[in-house]
Amino acid sequence: MTTATAASPYQSYVYAYPHKTAYRRLPDRPALRDLWADEPKDALSLYLHIPFCEVRCGFCNLFTRIGAPDGLTGAYLDALERQAGAVREALGDSGPVRFATAAFGGGTPTFLTAAELTRLCDIAEHRMGADLKAVPLSVEASPATATADRLTVLAERGTTRLSLGVQSFVDSEARAAVRPQRRADVEAALSRVREAAIPVLNIDLIYGIDGQTEETWLRSLDAALAWRPEELYLYPLYVRPLTGLGRRGGTDGDPAWDEQRLRLYRTGRDHLRAHGYTHQSMRMFRRADAPPQGADDYACQTDGMIGLGCGARSYTRDLHYSFDYAVDMHEIRGIIDDYVSRPAGDFARAEIGRRVDADEARRRHLLQSLLQADGLRHDVYRARFGTAPDAHFGAELDRFADRGWLADDGTVLRLTPEGLAHSDAIGPELFSPAVRAAMAAYERK
């Protein structure tokens, strides 16, 4: 979480709960075979993490390192293959194991060469058993690495969605966000993506950049719309500890900056809706005639996630687990070096994570449903947890309704437009006291 005040609409982007900074070392290091023995495995999600980027943007706090010495990407894929073998064995053969969705993230997966991307797909298919051509497959890319040969591999292997991190089409804003790129190079990359005929193009844009105005924000939006992307994500800028911008000193908690971001958000929201895009969440907008992609990113209220790679998380109903987490570049390098040196047996146990009890499971379902524009259906919540959501979260839901953020028609709990605008305040308000305490005690590294 950031240091923003409680009144700020920009406290924390909640894309997974509990947050990774609430994870701790698991003293018993449970065996994956035991963790997954009684889990449903017929509709799993598969995520492969590639922790490399050509540059590190000033706002980025993802688990990624800049560049890779000779041989490191190959060694990383070797370790990924060892991990995949250990994990697939742990899933067992007592029942059907099927993957319903797949994603490659990072970092920047397209930092890998075309041949390495082929190997990455082979690991997903041959080691894990995922049929990439039969399920939605989402891949993240940057303009510099979205080359024709890489895109050809991804298209041929079944990629249905490619997400391109553009952030701004205005060169001066890209520099202010410490993302060195030229608009001409971005446009060339977008042309290559369209030529590859991947069904869904997503473009990421950021608002709140130093020097950005409503005029320049609309200029970026119109530049993106010219490509008719099937999806657009609008992200508020955050200045987080240990990032490039964070080291310069930030303005989180500044009411003037909060107001600027809210103003730009509303401008972007209204502009996209006027151009035929539907509001899926605070960040996500989908073109009304875009092909369906299954579950939206980060909207998995159910459990069953297999994450491979040293920055990936895995979810069972009772435990979320991963490897160590860091933002500092030196720390990240050490974690990657440790990962690539591990024998296969090391991947058969969970070592860092957080137990998910009944209360945390309810919170996770509530916030990950509520933060989507479709909202939370009472009958779905009741079927899973045995009672209505207000039986568990009546005080919080009443507060949101009193602020004009929440509407309830008796069937669906749904955020109002103003509620969606305040998603980054609503999500953290639903964190449990135990998770808050763990996050506050986390030692950043």
C-alpha cells in the first residue's frame, strides 16, 4: 500500500488478495502434492512469469530485472522446465487436470527471443499439459520487443490477447515516467501486432504523469483509439517506494494530485464510452463488438491458479504461495540467481505464502467481484458461503452506500460510476486487520 491518506481515492491497486507483502515463510514447507490433493483441477489457470525487461520504467514495482547476462534467460527457462515437471507431478493423476486459461506475464515475456518463446510455449503445453490453442492465452509485451518474429510465434501458438504497455503516446510524458520510447516506435509496434492478427489487442495507458494535461491525455487516448484496440486499460500513476520515481520523492497523498488523477480518469472514461467502449472495471474498457475472452484479467473469484517462475503466485482454496518478493534490483537479481540454481526437488514444496481462512476467502471473493463493473450477485455469494454478503460485511457495505459508491437492487451489489472511480480506496478498506498488520510489518527490499 502507498503512504496516501485514508481520504485519498488512490491507496492501492488490488489485483490479488491477500497482497504479496502479507506472505511469510511457511515453516512446514508443505508438499505441493498434499496441497493440491483435494483441490478441483478441471478448470485451472496457468501463469508463466518472465522476470526480464529491456528497461525499468520509473513507476514500476514489478518483480523484474533490467537485461540478462549471456545465458541467464536459457538458465531461467531450464529452471522453469524443472519447476513445471515438479508441479505437474504434484498435481497427480487421480482426476482430470485441465487448464481453462493461460497467461505469460512479467516483466516482459517478449524480452525472450522467438526461439525462447517457442520453448516457453512448449513448457506450458508439453510439461504442464495446457492446450494453448484451445484456451484464452494472454501475453504482455512492450513496443521495443513486439518484433515480427516474436509475434509470429505467439500468434501461431494460440495467443488470443496481446497487451502492449504504451503508457503515453506523448514522448515528453514517456520520458517523465522514465519510459524512454518514441511515438513512432510505438506506432510501428502496433502495426506489427495488427499484422500478426492476434484477436485482441490491449493498450495500457497511464494518467497522472508529471506535465500531463487534459489535452495531452486526450491526444494519447485518440492515438490509441486510432488502432481500434479491443481493450484499453487506464492506470493511475502511483509513486511507490524503491521505484525510480519513488527515489526522486513522490506526491502520494497530495490532494491536488488526487484531484488531477480523478479529473483525468473521468475524462478518459467518458471519452472511451463515447467511442463505443464498455466499462468493465475502474481500469478496463472493452470495445462493445470485441470477441469475448472469458474471465477478465485479475477477476478470478474462484481458486485454482498454477504460477510458474520466480515472480508467480499459485492459489489453492486454503493457501496462496510463491517465491520471495522484492522491488530493489539487487534483491531481485539474488532471487533470480537462487531460482535458476534450484534442483527439481526444490520446486515440490511451497515455501512462502499465506493461509486463507474462511474470512479471508469471503473477503477475496467480495472485493474481486465488487471491483468489477458487473458486481457481486447475491445468489453466487450465498451459494458459496451460505449467507448474504451483508451478514459478513454489513458495516463496510453500508459505508460504501452512504458515500454514494454502492447500489443494491436485491440481486446484484454493484459499484456506482463514482464507486468504480474510487476502487483503489474501496479495495484496501476490505482488507482484514490481520492482512493489514502483515503488510505494515513487511520489510521492503
